[in-house]
Amino acid sequence: MNFVGSHILSVSQFERDDIESVFSVADQMIPYANRERVTRVLEGAILGNMFFEPSTRTRVSFGCAWNLLGGDVRETTEIKASAIAKGESFYDTARVLSGYSDLIVMRHQIEGSVEEFASASRVPVINGGDGSNEHPSQALLDLYTIRKEMEGRGKQVDDLRIALIGDLRYGRAVHSLCKLLSLYTNIHFTLISPSELKLPEQYVANIEARGHKVVEMEDLQAGITQADILYVTRTQEERFPSQEEADRYKGLFRLNQSIYTEFCEPNTVIMHPLPRDSRGDARELDDDLNENPNLAIFRQTDNGVVIRMALFAMILDVADKVEDSAQEVPWYTEGRFRS
């Protein structure tokens, strides 16, 4: 695809070469994300960060990524803080706010809402998550993390064995990741979920149509025995018709150090799109895994910054200009982001 000036609404826009291009630019962003160097390549540019659904990592990391490229961020959080609460249409909101911004990141709880907004926007729009549909930048950072973790173990994404665990029905990060992984070769997917929260059939069909193997089961311990990656998700309770129904599935699959030691291979990587639910009745990823060196969840969040920096640089056509305004940082940074 041609990234320059483009909306990023779905991972269906990408071919494998596009992904590798994003990763190549992301690698170049590491010194800036690590605060070893600073650049002002987007000085004067404004990001409209529009998050109409709760977010911590996605909202802050998009803003951080833009700031690290030298730009400024303007945020709108919650619908009640915007004119949409007064009845303004997506069309009018998009026409107005795109006049104040050079790029917009949007999250909304309704599927297809970001695409509708983008159709009226005068500037590029990135989908920060639309309901249970997709989350393109999360899938890119997840895949980038998988690639780096596998390279550290002498492996690659091709021939990967991945176990996807938990709420696969409503997990938009899972949906987008499955689409991206399908672009690689010989992936073995183990889908571990209650039957009511299975991965929707269209995603399974796409995986199988591309020649990958899919095994679906409800037994956590049996499903994690031969995996390179465990991708654990929380119950997406905000997507359920009622809290009572969501509570039926909270804590159904719990991974802790004891289960990991007994059933997983020694170097199996643990991932999670976060937030993990640390409440007592959930704990899908227990705190006793925090010291496990194969727990990659915080490496994932660090990788989110460089991936989002890369998307910004490619969409605004400055990927080859980042170094032009770069300089060493004047503050002490030794040891930052190394753990």
C-alpha cells in the first residue's frame, strides 16, 4: 500500500511487504523512543487524539509517539466531552476537527464508526479500536513483539505455534492479529476459549483458507503445552449485553507460574494486549508471573511507541527526514527501557 496520506482503518489493508516496511521504520525509531536522541521532524504538526472509549496505553502511547517526533497533541476523551453529546454528526465533527489537526487517531465503541468518521475527514485517520471489530496498531505492535521475541530464540514468525486464550469473540486485538499472522506461512493456531466466546467463524475461515492449521478447544492446560507464544486476553465485559453475563466468564482461564512451569515449554513467551484484569475474580494473567523473563507484556507496550511513531512518519512522509533534525538528548538516560 501507499502509506502517504492514507487512513489506517483495518489490517486488511496490509500485505506482508507492507508490514515489513512498517517494522523497518519502527527499528529506526528505537533510539528516539529510548530517549537516546530527539527529533523535531513533526514540529508544528498537531495530532487530534479522539478517544470516546476508555483507554490508557493506546491513547497515551499514540500521544507519546507524536510528541517524540516533535509534534503537539490535542485530546478529546469521552463522548460527553464533545459536541457529539449535543447531537452533532460524525460528518460535522470530522469536518471540523480535521481542520484543526494534521492527523487524527480515533477510538469508538461502535463497529465501523472510525471508518464513517474517516470518510468525512480532511486528514488521515488511524483506527484506535472500533468496538469488537479491529485494532490495527495493536496487532502491528503485537506482531512486531512476536518477531523480536522469536528472533531472540533463533526462530521466526513463519512456522509459529501460537495459543490464543480467553475472549476471542469480542477481542478486537485478536481479530486483527489473526489477520496479520495469516499473511505468514505455516502458522499453528490453538484457540482456547469457552464455546460462547469462540473466534468468529469469518476469522477462522480466513486462517484456514490461507493454509494454516487451527485447533479449537476449551482445555487451557492441554492447549498451552507446545506453544511458542501464549496470547492471553481478558473478558471484554464492556461488549457483553449485561454485566451478569460477562461475570460468567471472568477468571475462567487463569495462567499462573505453577501452571506455566508444569505445562509450558521453558521459553514459551507470554503476551497480553492489556489491560490484564488483576481483580480477584479474574486474574487471567497472575501477578506471580511478573518476574518470569518470558513475560513480554511490558516489552509489548514499549514496542507500541515505535510502531506508532513509524505509522505517523510513513503517513506524513517524513520517515527519511527524522534524522535531519535529530540531536543527542541533554538529560541523563542511561539504562532507560533496558529491562
